[in-house]
Amino acid sequence: MEQDSDFREQLNRIEAAALSQKNVFTFDEACKFTGLSRSKMYKHTSLNTVPFSKPFGKLVYFDRTELEKWMLQNPICTSNEIETQAQKYCMSNRKIGKGLKR
């Protein structure tokens, strides 16, 4: 029993190492790489919201760098970045009130 779990663990590590070396993924590899389920990835491909290729009209392939860009397409600003943006906005849009002199 323990040998079986050790074998599976080694197999998972080998698969992960092989996946990290590839530049073009099949559908299942892209699911593993992104962590998305098959149904979620299928939905993204059918809606054309994820970049993919169908060179022969049937099989779907994904470019690693395009998948990485897609996964990082909506960055969320940190609190410090929001504060800096707010200060810049306030400083550039200051209005001098009527009757006030500089």
C-alpha cells in the first residue's frame, strides 16, 4: 500500500517536471497548468475567452506564455498602490476655490 502511494507521488513529480518544460499544451495539460476543471476550460474555449489554437480543426492547443498572460490579465492593486493613485489624482485635479488667492 505504501509503495503504491510512493509510486504515485513519484509519478506526479515526474509529470509536473515534464509539464514545466513544455511550451505547447494539450487541452488536459492546459487544465493541469491553470488548475481549471475540464468543463471550465471548455467553457472558456467555446466563448473564446482563453487564447488557443486549432491547427487541424479538431484538437486544441495552448501556448504557455499566452496562458500565463491570460491568467495574469486582471491584476488587483495593493492598498499602497491605490493610496498612491488617489494622492496623484487629488494633486493633479486640485481646484482653487472662488475668491481664494494663491
